[in-house]
Amino acid sequence: MTDQSNSKPSLPLSHDAAVCNSGSWVGRVWLPEQGPAVVLVKEGAVHDISAHVATVSALLEVADPVAYLRSLPLADALTELPALLANSDPRQRDISKPWLLAPIDLQAVKAAGVTFAASLLERVVEEQAKGDPAKADAIRDTLASRIGADLSQIVPGSAQAEALRAVLVEQGLWSQYLEVGIGPDAEVFTKAQPLSAVGHGADIGIHPKSSWNNPEPEVVLAVSSDGSIKGAMLGNDVNLRDFEGRSALLLSKAKDNNASTSLGPLLRLFDEGFSLDDVRNAEVDLRVEGEEGFILSGRSSMQQISRDPLDLVQQTLNENHQYPDGLVLFLGTLFAPKQDRDQPGNGFTHKPGDVVTISSAQLGALSNRVTTSDQAPQWNFGLRSLIDSLSRRGLLDAAVTARQP
């Protein structure tokens, strides 16, 4: 839908306090004149726990991170959660006060693609259109009629999937996207480098040469080095449909650009009130508000995912590939917006100034404002900077191993 109001959208910086009070939440903040700090959010108060565990990576290596956090003595709060959320918007930030970062640090940032049937077809559309949005509608209609099957009912790697594969190959319709969508092997790629993801409130970046792109609202798992899933958060796997549609070999350029990954607002750990089954049943909402009054909204159900989250983790971390600092894994998205924004038939694409909000009842709301990757703040705080910062503050031991309270 399009709203004709001329007011520029504000950045929603809200988090359901009741949800936060009932869960086990950790995050990272930037402390002015110090650097990044791991925080525990408890009953709306934000506590610096860096003296005990200075990286989220180290926290997730603890056998029971929730029990560990509950055993910590907590000093006075740094701030309250509403104030922290508000100060995470760079357009109204008080640089003397903390603001949110992405709630991960040393972990590899991985993503699973083509895990929902609806977005699977859209990937094939991109491939057939060679990145040209004007061709998408005609290709979409042709594919839907010729495939002649409900892909959401196909179990990847099953005998039924192999039979459909044989038919599509015979018709000349087989695609690299169908291969990972219904074949035995999932697509898992590197989305971003450790420490490069941005957090709640930050600007997100679209490559300036892209003219067909969209947000990808997803649930993201936090996984320890031994493959244990310790919690979940929300993420935006920003995607350039034109780049990837031109060639699958441009996937790295389509996915990994400055500020093209956002995570947050916080990491919710699995405990007695939140588990992997809640992830499997999660509903994820998307809202995009443009400065010209354009509004795009939708809802995705994790129940429609083609591959179980546990299977995706096991295909990522196994005897063939290890992650000694842990990883986070985007689980894929149902969304591939087709709603026209400007020219009829050209579908949706971002404009600078768009406000993107991804929300879920059990994971809160992740909001970011769109810019281009060359205009977003450059990524300049990497591993050496983190080591230097923790060393100056006497926190290196706690960065590697959680200290006993």
C-alpha cells in the first residue's frame, strides 16, 4: 500500500518490555571512551558484564550460559533499555552515552539461502530475468504454470524431490536455485566478516550500483563451536536481486558490502521459556516505510521453512568444517517483495531513507535506516581494534574464557 503523507518516517526504537522481562537477553553496546562491552538486560536495566565475559563468543562456549549469567553479581545499571534503544539512532545520538552494537563479535556470520518455497521461485525468476526487474512478471507467470507443483510440499532431498528434478531437467527448467531448494544439499554462504555486522538503529547499506534490491527479514541462530544452538535474534540479510540475478558468481558482491548485515536488537538465549521449537514456530513481520510515503508490509511464518533449523546448522558445522569461535546462521526468508513501487512491473526496490523494521513477538524489533554502502559509516573496528580495546581495559582473559563470578 502507499500512504500519501509527506512526513519522513521516524526510526521505531521500541522493544517489548514484557518479552524482555521474561527472557534471558544479552547484547553488546559501545561505551564512550572505552569501547565495546557485553551487556545483560534484566528487568529493563542494562548491566555491563564485560569483567566476567568480554565477548559473546566466550559466553556461548559456557555449557549453560543462562545459569552462568544468573550467578553473576550485577553492578549498577549502565542505563535503561528504552534509553539505550533511543540512543542507538545515529540521527539523535548523544555520543557521551552508550548505544547498541550487533549482539555478536568473534563469530562467523553465515547464511542459508533458498529455504522457503516462495522465495525459491523468486530466485529462479531473478536468474531467468538476468537481474532485469521489468522481465520478472512474465517469467513468474510462466514458471508457476510450467513447474506445476507446490514446492512448499516437497521435502528437500526426498524421492519426490528427485522425481520433480527429473521432470524439470527434461523440460529445461532446472536451476541452480532449485538444486539447493529441493536437492539434498543446502546453500550456506558467508554473509559477512566477524565484527562487521551493524546493530539496531544503525544505517544499513545498499550497493550504490544496485537498482533492484530488498530487505531479507530472518531469524538468526547463535551457535557455539561444538554445534550447540544457544539462542536466536533477528537479522536483515540485505540482498541485491540484480547483482545475484546476473550471475550466481556475484553472490559475494550481492551479499557482503559495507553495513549490509544488521543483527539484533539483542540475543535471546534458550532457557525454560524459549527454545528451538519457538524458533520453528516464530512469525516474523516486515515493515518498510519510505520517505515518499510508500509502505510495504508482510509476515513470514517459520513453519513454512523447507529445511529444519537443526539440519541447516548440521550442514554448516560438521566434520568437514569447524568454527572455533562459533557462528551465527541466518535461516532464510519467505520474503521476496513483488509490490510495485514506482514503474508498473518493476516491483520493489529500496530508496535511501527507507526505514526497515523486522519484528517478532519473542525476539523484539530490529530497525534500521537505508543508505548506500559508500555513505554508511565505514567498518574500521576489526579484530586488532577489539584486542587493543580489551587489552587496555584488562579484559583479554574474559574475552577468551568466561570468568567465574
